[in-house]
Amino acid sequence: MSFSPIPRGVYPSVTDIDPKALAQKGIRLVLADLDNTLVPYKVTEPPAAVVAWKQALEERGIQLFLLSNSRKPGRAQRFAEKLGIPYQGHSGKPKKAGYLRAMERMGCTPRETVMVGDQIFTDTLGANNAGVTPLLVEPIRLAGNPGRYIRYAVETPFRLLGKGRSFL
């Protein structure tokens, strides 16, 4: 387990992460962040492309699991229920405990698990700390919060390093 902010690949969106390639790597569990990864902030319905991606994962024997830090009461639960997947809210990313709890619930090891998220200092760092392969996606939308622009600017060098370390 390493304390590293560098992902194992950067992808335009979750739907660009190929379920067949994941299965070929022995992946059985995809932990996914919610906001700005699966959907923009405040969006409550899973888009058709995400539903199709989830189904493609399941066809390959891979379970999608929502691992969220959302502080909005019930947000992660309602979204996960609409998508028909298990979830864990208030996960405490980047602490590894949330990752370990999710894997234990799903009966998977870190070697069988990837984390898909949009943030280096929560999703990627936490995944690396838990021994899980971190896959980074470009944030869906930055608008609305000036702090996000600053955070993503600080993350840029790590994103660039991750582009050269493709997992798939």
C-alpha cells in the first residue's frame, strides 16, 4: 500500500472505462465516487449512459458500488437505489477504512477492486492507501464553486503523471 496521489490512468468519463478490459485484469468490484464522477453535483437521476455502463459491468461479473463522501442527507442512498447498486455514504475518503469496509461487504480484495473518481486528494490517494487501483476521470462539471477550480489546478501535475500510467 502506497501513499501516492498518482492514479493508474486518466479517462474522459466512467463510460470510457471498458468493462471487458477490467474483467481481463481480474477486477470484480468497481468502487465509484458519485459527484462529478457518475453525475454532476445535484443530479439525482442516473443517466442512460451510466445505467448502460453498470449493466455492461454486471455482464462481465463486476459489481458497481457507490463510495461517496456526500454530506447531503440521503443523496448517496437515493442515487444508489435508483441505479440498483450498493452504496456507502460518509465514507471518509481518503482514509482507507471506508474502502476496506466496502470491499469486505462485497467479498472482494484490493487486487480485485478499482476505485473510479474525479479527485486526486480523496479518491486516488485513498485508493492507493487501501491497496486499490485508482482510476481517475475528468470532472464532469467545475462550475458553481471557485474552490473546485483551485483544487483541480493543484491536482494537474498528478493527473498528467497518471495519464502515462494506464491500467487498462
